[in-house]
Amino acid sequence: MTTPVSLSPVSQSPVSDAPVLNPADFAPITQRADVQAISRPSQSYWQDAWVRLKKNRRAIVSLWLIVGLLAFAMLGPWLWQIDPARQDIDQISQAPGAERSATVVAPYEFRGGQAQAGFESGTGLRLGAEANSQAVRLLWDAVPGAGGYRLYRNIFPVDDARAFGLPIAEFPNPQAGYYEDRLDLRPDTYFYSLVTLNDQGALTDDYQTLEVPVHRVITVDEVRERNLVAAEETLAVGDEVFLALHPLGTDYLGRDMLARLMAGARVSLFIGIVAPFLFVLLGVTYGATAGFLGGRVDQLMMRLADFVVALPFLLFMILFQVVFGIGPGESGIVPLLVALVVLSWPSTARLVRGQILQIRQEAYISASRLLGAKSSYLVWRHMIPNTMGVILVTLTFAVPSAIFTEAFLSFIGMGVAPPTASWGSMSNEGLATMLTHPHELIFPALFISITVLAFNLLGDGLRDALDARMRSFE
Amino acid sequence: MWQYTLKRLIQGIITVWFIATATFLAMHNVPGDPLSAERGTSEAIRANLAARYGLDKPLTEQYVIYLGNFIKGDFGISFTQQNRQVNDIIREHFPVSATLGVLAVIFAALGGVLWGALTALYRNRLPDTIIMFLVILGISVPSFVFAALGQLTLVNLNALFGISLLPVAGWGTVSHMLLPALVLGMGTMAYLTRLMRSSMLEIIHSDYIRTAKAKGLPAARIFTRHQLRNAILPVITVLGPAIAAITTGGFVVELVFAIPGLGRYFVQAVQQLDYTVIMGTTVFYGAFLVFMVIVVDLLYGWIDPRVRLQ
Amino acid sequence: MNPPLLEVSNLQVEFDTYGGTVKAVRGVDFNVEAGRTLAIVGESGCGKSVTVQALMGLIPMPPGRIMGGSAKLRGIDILGRKTIEGREVRGAEIGMIFQDPMSSLNPTMTIGDQIAEPLQVHRGYSHRQAMARAIELLELVRIPEAARRAAQYPFEFSGGMLQRAMIAMAISCKPTLLIADEPTTALDVTIQAQILDLLKDLQAETGMAIILITHDLGVVARMADAVAVMYAGKVVESGSVDDVFYRSSHPYTLGLKQAMPTNQRDAVQKLMPIEGSPPDLFAPPVGCGYCPRCPHAMSVCATQPPTPIPVADAHYARCWLHHAQAPHSVPGLYYGGGHD
């Protein structure tokens, strides 16, 4: 027979090219390794998953971030023992790293039009004494033809549009006058404007403006009261003291941001971790029961789950908050937790039921049954371990959504009740002062984002490591 | 297909009934008497309500009256605003929320498909890395932060250019809608981008794409004719839940941007414990969402021949 | 003798995976004559599918890599090229059908559209012309009511019907070579025979060559003119179908034959499985890949890779047993005329 198709090897004359061999090379091999042996060591499912997870750098970084956040919530308040509810009225809406020094001065006393030494001379609108956060003392000379004056204060320079700012006082007499401003003064630069009024008391175009830098002062009594220096230390007027330290600044009530973020972390992480844990547990039990029993019971149980899924989630979360009603002095954490569990379990139940139904079909379950395994053994030995991966991934992804839900509800004022801090409620409070003090919104928002990010990335990593079938193509 | 549509509609009606019942039971477990004087309802409203809802009658009878009213499409009258129909409130405020929601959904769906397809095409290269970084950000940042940051940016931009590029808050013109819709759709867009990307990548590895390559088709044709159409299918299946997420997410955006939508009204009603408005709005939103999910499912069936022809 | 239609020499393909680099194809040579059928036989993972996917440029890169070798179609190397002599290699010069027709067709596109596609792209047919031709092609692969069927989607077809549609699609542009990668593995036995007959008839009609990948020796006997037996990424024996079947020269081929059930009445021999499993291609063996499982292995087999040794005209075996110094005493192994 002719061979229409031929193999043409690369080396056309292989025998001559072959290495020099001796007869011993052609002795049959008698000693041989077990051909059935598997050449690489075998690893259990979890060992293999752990190896793969460790290779995923993003997941490992996220894992450490989560450990760090938990430490921040648990250990933080031990290291930073500031009461998150304490109000520091000297430092309200203070940005992080703001100047904290204050000069000790004598208690305030009324001076009237009396100028301080060194401030006697001068014309027009001028300072009558050194300006500090205790008082800004202003003096002015009479303006010819004036019917009276109105004094304004602003934190911006007066521009062409003549935005004078806050009107703080009005003077009906045209003589030279004085004013002592003690209204909520902060270490900042203020712009005072004295606008001349006409005889009818209406504003005229004539005004004078004065730029006043104000520095912070404090009295000895105040220093003692706030424990800013050790009790045995002596204080004299002119000494410099430092106000309480707030590393991340303060909020609109002068509460320490760092302490509040720690307290908020406890609440947010508690809800974010405990609620998913509870509803996943409930879902697993429910789904496993339905899947294992099968038949009519399964149908009935899943119909209920379908209905709960159909409820508009956030609307019913809000509704539940209304139903539970947060009484005075309650934090509102428990109602939030209950509502989350009641509304969130069905998705896990569906997933686990599907898995159980699938596993029930597997040949190894039949084999185990034939060998006389009891139902409880099948559930605990085969079904639960085989769904563990899916459950773990579900749990990881449930955490960020629970944290989001808490933040959302607290943000619209339906979550935890004040003064309990949570990252969501802090964001809500920060929104009001967003334009002037953005740090009050940015810090809690950052913490929410980082937590959600870390759990999402860890969830991705776990999913990839645990189950090749669920692996996303990253 | 018709049979399927009918079946879905019947299921939907049962679901709405369940939502209505759950709402009714929930509201009747509110501690305290909703009509007590300390709630501040006026005498006239109280008498009106008692007559209307048969509040002196047993619970089952109230339930029947309540369901009967819903079937007639009557959601009742407000507790706190005298003679104001809940129907009027919905009619007045829902179109605003719906417009915002539709814009946001369109924005999220188009963006998600576009970005998702792009990242899959440039897999593991710079555009993919950048977009996926933004996506992870979009998934991890809460909507109210987007809303606040969006507003802050706009304030600064307006100040920088010295003119009002876009209004910072309020409602009325298209320019009012753009930023809120963008902010509202952001989270969903990030989610859809991720879904589209993994769907695209899964399809790139599928047997029929290998077949298309073996047929010698140009890459562009494989992309448009074979990949895109199949990759969009899973995106469509999650549009129902996405619409739900966007609708309720609208509460926050409406609050931040001072938009007179139903969401903002709902939050107000909850704070004022205006029970009829809460019940009416919940059932209305619930029915709307159930209906939207059915529409999306039918749309999916129409696009996927495997569902359409079976 | 005419030069062969396709000459593959020293083809090497690697894949990067989680566990390391897999040397899936480690120097494969074979030729295909015009109008004839070459069967590539081997067990799962031996590199037979990777070999033909490399020819078609279907290896995903990365993680895949073609490390060397050439594949010449009518004398022109097609590795890494899209067109030769102005014709597209894929779809026009070489058609290909796959193992699982269910997943190999686009689920959301009609069968007709999918068959028409290569005609529109490679031949510049209008949609209407291409659809008309697609219906003709469906008739050619013996699908009844072709016009109605062309408007249907893959899920409305049975497995056998889908494989026919795949064949119609692969031959739409009259390729000179058809690669069939386990075309019948996913189908019922009765359908298998129909598909194989169809392929044979089409070959007779069009004169195309066929590369048939299979692990079923029955299919080989029925279809092939020539056979290449692959093991662990190498061709271990090649020759005409009679040579390889009746004058098997490699212990692996012998083992395969003994592991195959026959329906001969006088067969008294028990089925003999080949003990062990193929080598780990993450770390390919130094010597012969079959050495650990070979009942006749010699010391040299573990240390030196065997080169192809001719046992007859156009019949080669990659085995040290054919070396001049080897004892030539294995029962059942064909040693060629020179050594009997």
C-alpha cells in the first residue's frame, strides 16, 4: 500500500545523529517508581484557597485594612480616651492641625470709650485696645453731617458689591462712639465696617472699614476649669497655653472628630458585620431546610422568600424604623439590626437552597446514602462544607451593603439617633457645613468608602480563591 | 410569550397585594395611637380620617376598607396637611422623581455598557486599569458623598468661571437635571461596568467566539456582531434591581439638591409621621418597582431568542 | 510525488498558568496531502487540540506562546499570518469544526446568518446572496427544510443538526483543508456515523484535505488515510492507517490497541488498560515521555529523548526499541523489514 500522507521528521537521519550509546543503556528497567504516584503534593480545598488568596495582593491588603479598622474601633478608644460626646466650646468646627495656642489674659472688664495705652491716637474707625477673642474694642470719630452709624462685621473684605456682612450694632447719635464686640469671636481676621446713616436713619454711601486680626486669649479661670495645664503650675497674664488637642479637628458642636470616628466605627462596623452574620445564618438555615426537605414544603418556603425579596428594600427599612419607633435615650441600633435581618435573609436562603438542591443530585450523596449515612450526617459532612465557600463569599459582600444601608438611613435621619455617632450620621451632620468645614464630611465619608472598598476587594479575592466556577476574569 | 406575560402580570399583582398587606400590618403596629392629639392632627382631619378608614372598627374590617380603597386607586388623604389627597401628592411629585430616575438609568446603562466593553477590549492595559479603579471607587463611595462632592465641585466651578455653568440646586430645566442624574446613576453605572466587563471577558473565552475567529471574521465584526449583543444580556437582567436601587437612591439626591421629588416628600412624611402618605407612597413605589421588573424581564425575553421563542 | 498540502515541523507551544509553564506541544511534525485525511490520535491533554489551534491562530496569547517551528500551507508558513496569496487563512483556506456544537454557535444569531457570515466577509457576497448560498449549504449537509431551518436559532437544533450546520459553515468558502477537532465526541453513536459519512462524502465532492482529531480508534479506522499518534506533546508514531494499526511500532500504540474493545467473535484477549497517567508537562521528562508507563522501558529511555526512527517507508516511531543496539524482542511490536 502506498502512503499518501507521510511523516517527515526534522532530523531526517536520526540514527546517525543519535548520541553514542552503550549496551548497558538498553538493559530493561527493573526497578521502577510507582506509576500511580501523583507527582505533586495534594492540598485540601481550604489550603489551596488560602494559597491562592495569599497571591492576590489586593485581597491581602484589604484584609489588613479590615484588621486595622477593627483595631481602630476596638482598641482606638483605649488609646485616645476623649469622650466623643464632650463639647469643646473653644474649638468649634476646627480643621485638623489648626493653631491651638492661646495667651492668658485678665478677665474681661468693660472699658467704655477708654482707649488702652498705646491706642490713644488715631482717627476714623480704629481699635481702642488690642483685639483678641475676648473682645474687639472699636472707637470712631464723628463724621460731619451724619445722623447715626451702623456697624457691620464680615469675614471677607468689603468689595464693590458692599457686602458688609453681619450688622452688629446701630448708633442713633452722630457723635464719636465706641463699641465692644464680644460676639462669638474666633482667631481669624474680621472686617468691621462703619456705615454712616443720614438723618432719617437710612444708609448712606459713606462707610469706613477696618481689618482686625484677632488672636486667641484665655483667662486663668478658664485654663483651670478645662485642665489645660497641670494644677501645680502657676499662670500669669501673658503666658501661653495650648488648648486641647484634636488631631482630626472638631465638628460643629466642638466634639472631637477622632473620638467620634472611633465611636462611629463601633456602631457602623457592628451593624455592618453583625447584621450580615445574622441574616446569612438565618438564610443558610432556611435555605438548607427548604433545599433538604424539598417538595411542597420547599415550594411554600421559597414562595415566602420571593415575597420578602419583592418588598422595596430601603422603603421597608424606613418603614420598620418608623414602626419600631426610637424612644428617648435609645441609639436605634437594635431596630436597624432587626430590620436588616428581616429584610435581607432571602437572597442567601435562595442561594443556599440552590446549592443544596444541586449537591443532592451529585453521585457522591447517593453513594453516601447507600452506605447508610443519616440525613444529619449528609447535611453536616457533605452539604454544609460544600456550600461554605459560597456562604463565605456572600457574607463578605453582605458587609459593604449593610454598611451602605446604615449610612444611607443615618444620612436621611432614619438610622441611629443622635447623639450616637455612626459614620452615616456624621456624614449627615457634616453635609450642613460642607462648604466652610469640609473635613466634617470628608472624614466619615472616607471611612465608609475605605471599609466598603476593603470588604469588596476581599470578597473578590475570596470568590476567586474559593471557587473557580465563580471566578471573575480579573 | 403572551402566556408568560400574563403569568408575570398575575404574579406581580399578588406581589403588590403582599406589599400592601405588609405595609398595612407594619403601620398598624406603630406604637401609640396615630390619631391621638399629641400628633397634632386637627379635629377636622381626625374626624375625616376616622370616617374614611373606619378607625373605630376591628382590624380586619379596616383592612378590607384599606384594600378596597387601593383597588379604586385611592391612597387616602394626608394626616398633616388638611384636605390634601395622597393621590395629588404622588401626581405632583412622582413625575419629578421619575424624570430624574429615567435619566439616571439611561446614563447608568449606557455608561456601564460602554465602559465595560472598553475595559474588556483593553484588558489589563492602561484604560482598563484607570476605568476599573474609578469603578471600584464608584462602588465604594456612598451616593450622598457623590452628591455632596458634585455640588461642591459645581459651586467651585461656577465661582471659577464667574458664571453659573449649571444650577447648584433646585428643579425645572434640563440643566437642573444633569448633575443630580449623573450623581444618582454613578453607583449603578460602576456596578454595570463591572458586570459588563466580566460578561465580555467570559464571552471572549466562549466556544462561539473561537468559532467566529476560526471563520476568519475581522475583530471589529466579532466585537459588534457576536460579543456585544451576548454580553449585554446579563446587564439587562439586572436592570430591574438597578432601577429599584436608583429610585430609592433618589431620596438622598433629592434631599441634597433640593429637588421636589416624591423621595424627598417621603422622607419628610416619615419625619412628620404622616401615616397615609407613608403607606400610600410605599405601596405606590412597591407597585412601580414590581411593574418595572416585569417590564425589564419582558424586554429581556424580547431580546434573547432563547426566551422569546419558548 | 507532489509536495504535501500542509507541512508542520517542530511546532512548539507553551502556556503560562497559575502553576507554572506548561509545555503542551514539544516539537510536532506531520504532513497532510491534498484531498486525504490525517487522523491525530491521543488521549486527553496530549496536545492534539493545541496543535491544530496553533495552526489556526486560535491560541490565546497570552497565556499561550508559539515557541518555534513552522506550518507551511502550499509552501507558505501560516504561523502568525492572517492571509496567504491574498486569501484569508482562517475560514477561507482552512475551515474548522469543533467538539461541542451546542456551545460553538452564537446563541443569539440565526443559523443562516452564521453560515452566511464568512461568505459576506471573505467573498464579498451581499446579505441576500449569502443567505441563498447558506440555504444551499444546509441542503448540502442534508438538513431537511433548509430554508426554514436557516431562520432558526441554535437552541432549536439538535446536536447532530448543529454539527451539520457547523460543517456547512466551515466549508462555505471551499477551504482546501478542514480541521475537525473531535467532531463526534459530544454526539450519539448513531449520529456520529452520519456525521463521519457526511464528512467523507463532502471530501469526495470537494477534494479538500481533512485533519481529524480524535481519541477514538474506531473513527480513525473508518476515516483516515494516515495517522499520527501523539503522546505528551510529541508525535510518537506516524504512518499510513494500515501501518499504524497492523504494524504498530510504538509501545504506546500497542497499549492503545489493547485498551480498545473489539467486536471480533474470536477475541479472547482481556481489555488491558495502560497503567499510570501521562507525565506532568509542567516539568516534561528528560527522556521518553512514555517511559514511566512503558512495560518495555530501558535505561536509555529515562535519560535520552528518542528521535523518530523509520521502520518502513513513511512509517516512523519515536522509540529506542528500534535502535540498532536494542534487543528487538518485544512481542507484538513491528520492527520493520530490516530487523526481522
